[in-house]
Amino acid sequence: MHQTREFLRSQGLPGEDAPVTSTKRFPDGAQYRVEIPSTEGPEVLDAVLAEAEARQVVVHRISQGSGGMLLTDAELHTMAETAAARSVELSLFARPVAGWDTSPMATAPGGGSVAAQARGAEQLVHVLEDVKRTAEAGIRSVLITDLGVLKTASAMRAAGDLPPDLQFKISVQMGLANPASVRIAEDLGADTYNVPTDLSIGQLAAIRSATDLPLDVYVEAPDDMGGFVRHFEIAEIVRVAAPVYVKFGLRNAPNIYPSGTHLTPTAVALGRERVRRAQIGLDLLRRYAPEARASELAADGLAVPQR
């Protein structure tokens, strides 16, 4: 194994999973920021921000999973204006992909890996159109799951067909889980990468050593992505993975995707509880790593919507 480890090092990759302290930082010098996911519409966004203010939790990024395609034009603009007024990043999923399409493989026991992929040229067009519509509403961050979508959207951004300040947040569903793979996403134009939910401290450190991208790390995962609570590990995650978005999902909660007005009360309740979980996790972080530095709003590098 020694020869293989040395070859990896010659490529600028780590040769082993070692929990090394990260010296990398966000542009403002901070080590961590906070993300609240599954914020499925204007009412949920309002509730999350109100709960964050009440609990004195600084939320830097709000993300959503149902996609821009399931929001009306008015809802897109309302969410963009709300987030912009609070200097908070808003990131919407780029859909559709196979999991919501006519793909039986996406729901088959052995076919889960295809669910996050765009199938064929038509679906590639549809996802890119969803990105364009989201950007036209002033939103400056989109969640991408497919490498082809990422490469093409990055080319469109470079060509001026998408805003130059539009950021590509890679979804956990892309599934790349080692330093070499995550570097591919960075090379293709990713701006931040959501790693798989179950990586160890050493595995996170290995990925950090190979990329400068901010890493998005679930410290509480929904049931369908592992369903665990890692609050006592937050201090170590920040230490090895900085710059890192500490992401608070929610265990023992219903899957609300695709969301809509029929689920708004549930989505609001779940959003408020995610902020409560964030308060608990951040209290533990301050207890065990009081020196860890968080960004203040408005932070350099956040993809805040443009009004």
C-alpha cells in the first residue's frame, strides 16, 4: 500500500484518513456557518428566520429541496426578497431529475444511484431551464446533483448565459465521497460541496485536504439519509473540515418532498424545530470549542439574492 499512498500524495491527495486540523477559512476568516435545509416556501422561510431571531441563532444559508420548479413566480421573488433583506443565502434545488420522473429504476431496490441524475437531453434542458428561471428571480445559489448539469451550467455561467455570481451548491445526493471525487466537482465549477452524511472525522479531514471548497456537513440527518444526531461531534467537524457549513436536518420527521401548500403547516413546524436543534448544537460547539469562529451577516462569499 505504501506505493499507492505515495502516488496519491504526488497527485496532491491525502494518502490516508487522518484527523488533521484545517487551516482553511471562509473569505472573512471564519471557520463555520449554519445552514437550515428543507425550507419549502415563503411561509417556511419566514418561520425559520423568525425562530432564528427568537433563539439568537445566526443562520447564514437557507436551502430548499422541492426545486424552483415547484414555486410560482411570485413565490420565487418573495423568497428572494426576504432572504436579501436579511443578508442570508437562499439556495433552491435544480429539478427535475430521474427520481421525480418516469424512471422505474430510480425507485427500484438497486437503482437509487440514478434518482439524482438528469436523464437524456430533454431532462438536461429542463434542469438548466429551472436554473435559469431561479436565477432570473434574483436567487444566486442552486443545488445540483448531476455532474453533467454542473459542467454545462458552469459553461453557461462562463459564457454569460447565467449570472457570473450564481453559485453551484452540490447536493448530498451527488454522493461523491473521497478526495479525488470531490476534486472533480471542484474542477467542474462547484462552489460548495455537501458530502455524504456518514463520513468519519478522518474522512472529512481527507476530503478537506484535497479541496478548497466549503464543505456542507449534516450534523443531524433526516431518516432517509441515515437518521443520526452528531451534535457532540460538531466541534471536531469544525476543526477538521473548516470552512464548513454546519447543516441541521431533522431525525424522526416526515419526508415532505415534493412540498406544497398541502404540507405548509408541517413544513413550518419542521423548520422551527431545525432551528431549535441548531441552537442545541451550537451551544455544544461553544462549550467544547469556544475559540471556533463563525461568520457574521452579511458575510463575504454568501450567495445572497439580488433584488
